[in-house]
Amino acid sequence: MARRRWLWVGIAAMLTACSGPGRVPGGRNAAIEGTWQSTGYGYVFDIARDGAGNTRLTSYDRTAGSCLGGDSSAPVGREGDATSFGEDGEAELVVRRRGDRLIVREPGSAGHIRMNRLQELPDCPSAISGNAADRRLQTFDVFWQNLTEHYPPYAHRKLDTADRKRDRAALAEHNTDRTLGELLGDTVRELGDMHTGVEGEDLSLYGRRPGTRESDDVDTDALRPAIEARLGERLTPVIDDKVEYAGGLPDGLGYLRVTQFDDFADESYDADRKKFEQALDTVFAVAEQDGWRGLVLDLRLNDGGFDDLSLALASRLTDEPHFAFQKRARDTRAASGFTPYQKLRVSPSARPGFHGPVALLVSDLTVSAGETAVMALLNRSPKPTLIGRPTQGVFSDQLSRTLPGDWFLDLSNEDYRDAAGQSFEGRGIPVPREFRTPVFTATEIGRRCDSAVARALDHLADKPPGTTRPCPRGST
């Protein structure tokens, strides 16, 4: 899922457009001007005309004790009742007016953000101390206030307010950049959340679920030879090593590997989606031509990206609409502590696809949009069989926050759940015990073995487990 630090610059541009060059029909541009606050997410937008008569929007990151930021931007286009905004002609946001609210959507994301009008601008921006010691304490306080207001009370990750008091006392006693970085880094590390991290003063640190890996821990160049050795077929790249497939497998099976859901075209979300859809057209045209009877879908190494593209993949794998997932954002002002759920569904695509049995390979290296792809497939029929190891357990988009003194915080602020209301945040989507296998271990890679692929081939061919050996003949 895309990081949002740049996103809110685009939001400023988006709202600017509504009363500037991209005027709202019926003179609604006047209604856009003023002050707006998001439901959840902690954003305030001040919309006013500049000296040239163009409406500009300044965006702020707001907590109960701070209001920081101040980015401003301009529109890039309009279509129907939607205005697109971004920079250098590239759309980064789309906004629609709905009644007394603004509905904001980032291209590629699932769901939207609602914005309500405020009567006046709060105390924005907050003053930042010119004294280095005082500024470090401000940074600490704003860091923790953002976590307190936006980090959900995940069952497998919990904030400890006692740590906040202890760490602030430690910083007050040893007030240095090094101490501040160590204290903020320790908090991030303890949360064990790949989407939560802190950056500043030569520090860039993100969490990770204990006992799991990230892609940098694996020799990714050695994965393809191991996969090909077990399949007995070469992989055909469609988008470099990001989308590749193999046909001609025993028992009429096919194999598709997707390693991310973004950066396909290195341009924009629209370009990424076009290239991804074309890649899926290629793969599923081969599947139809060759008459695949089953599909091994390999998401074991998937770094995430756009949720909309994970849903696009799911739409190729069903001929019936079904529930994908539901999401809500932390909102401490609401009685429930969250915004209302937004329910996302998978609709069948009219483009080439595959609707037969699927063996879905996953691991702790299946992250973010890779995991929403898995969740979006859980309700397809026939139900996919998960093989490998549990996923990483990070679903929320990253909420990026400005801190005093050129520090930045990324954090998870959204709660994703399946149709039954289950959350897999912090623990990952589980794999049934009988289908758990090693995944990309040094031993397997070194011997060109792939237990997960072997198990998938046997399962899809209705053969007893172990019929296909994990290691091909001649492996060392």
C-alpha cells in the first residue's frame, strides 16, 4: 500500500482545483473555500484564494496538541463530477463533492476519506521551539500523540503508556538527538509493524513481526532457479520479474507469480494499472488456450503496492461477485473509536481470467497489498487452498505524519477485517496446518527445492502429499 507522505500535498491540490481552474458546476466553488477536517486520519485543510484569485489549500497534520505541516498545491484535471489533483500533470488524488462533505480517494487505494467543514481554522501551524532541547521534547510528544490518536488497539500490538512516561523522563535527563532517536526507534521496534517507522537525523527504522523476514533477508535472485527446477519449466516474464508465469505443467496445471502491485510502469497509478491488466490478459489468454485445470498462484514474495491492483487480480479469478474485506480508520472522537466500516467487494472482470481451483502460496514475505489480495480471494468459489506459512500481518495504508525538527512518522491507522469480522493484523493470514511448508529457506534455495510448489502440484492434481518430491532429481 502506498505511503501517504506525498499524498496530502496532492489533497491540497485536489481541493484547490475545486474552486480554481476546475470549477464546480453550479457555483459550488465558494462552498469549497474555508476549513475542512477529515474523519479520522487527523488532517485539516485551509482553503483560501491567493493574491491572483486562485484558490489554494494548505494541509496540516493535527493532533490534540499540535498542528504541523503547511503544504499547498494545484489541480491537474477534471472529469465529470470528479477533480484530479497532483503534481507535474500526474493525478495523485480524486475528489468528489457529496452533500456537505468532500469524498477524497487516492488512485490505487481501496476506500475513501471523508472531510467535514470546520467553522474556523484551529491554531495552525503550531509554534516549533527554536531551542534544540525543547524541540526534541516537542518531537517526542507529537510522535506519541499521533500514536495515541491513530494507532488502533491491535490485539497483537499494543502501546504502553507507561513506556511513554518513562522515555520522556529519560529524554529530559539526556536531551540529545541520539537519545531521541533511540527512544523513538525502540517504540517502533517493540510494535513490530512493517508499516510503522520513524525517520530523521540519519535514522530510518521500521518494525517487523518477531520471527519473520523481509525481502532483503532473502537471496531473491536465487528464488527463480529453485522455482523453475521444481516446476520443470522456465518462467516466462511478462513484467520483468514482477509478473511471470509457466504453463505446460503436469496434469494441465499453470503457475502465476506476482511479486508486487505497483511500479509496473514507473509513471503513475493509471499507467501501472494498464500495464498490469495487459499482463494478466497475456497470462490468462495462455491459460484459456492451454486449458489449465488448476492454478498455482504464488504470492510468497510480494512487497505490496496498490490495493486496487490486488482487487484487479482477484476480479480475474472469479465469475461471481463476492465480499473482499472491510476497513475502517482509527478515530478517537467517535464513540466506537473508529470511522464506519467501508465494505469492499470483488466484481468479476470481463477480461480473460481463470475460475477453476487455485492453490495460493503465501509466507511472511507476503506483505500489505499482497495480503489484501489473499483476503480478497478467501471468499471466491472454489475457495483457494493456502499453502506455505502465515503472511506478515500488515494491512493498513501508511499514515505519514510531520514531526517537529524534520522528523517523520509513518504508522498504521486502519483496521482491515474479513467477512466474519476477523483481523489478521500483527499475526498474518494463517495457513492450515496440513498445508504448512518451508518457504524460501536457505537450505531449500541452496538445493533448488520448493516444498510449497510440490505440495500445490499434488493438491491440485488430487495426488497424495509427497507424490511430487520437494527437490527435483539431481538437486544437491
